[in-house]
Amino acid sequence: MSPIDPTERGVTEAGGGIQTLTRQDFVSDQEVRWCPGCGDYAILAAVQSIMPELGIPREKIVFVSGIGCSSRFPYYMNTYGMHSIHGRAPAIA
């Protein structure tokens, strides 16, 4: 995996300025469909909250998931994502 150059962390707007990302920029248009009380909600909210602080453009982020309810995670992030089969997520990542 190649390191991320800190000078490339800002998202360039059409006018050449740097756009500041917010939590909402990482929220997808998909309805979250986990069971009430599921801990996956807290994990999703935490990841969506921390992503803007990393300063990495959305087009340079990919979430890879496996099987089970948590595998829906990439669908709920407004980034690239990949849903794999049993045991293949590490190989894909």
C-alpha cells in the first residue's frame, strides 16, 4: 500500500481552492437497514465522523467488507466500496 502524501489531502474544487469535507460528505443515499440496537450504527457514525479529520479525498478511499450484516458498511459510506465473499475481503483489500 502506498503512503498518502499529506500535500494531496485536500479536495480541490473547480476554482482551484481546497474544499473542507464534513461528516455529511461521507453519508450515502442508502437507507441503513440494521436491526435496532445493533452496534454497527455506532461504528458507522464514528467512521463517518472521523473521515473528514483525516483529510483524504473520498475518491481515494475504499471500504472492503465480507459477509454478514456489517458487510453492508460500504453501501452506507459515500466512498468507493467492495463487498466480497467469505474470507476474501483481506485478499481484495
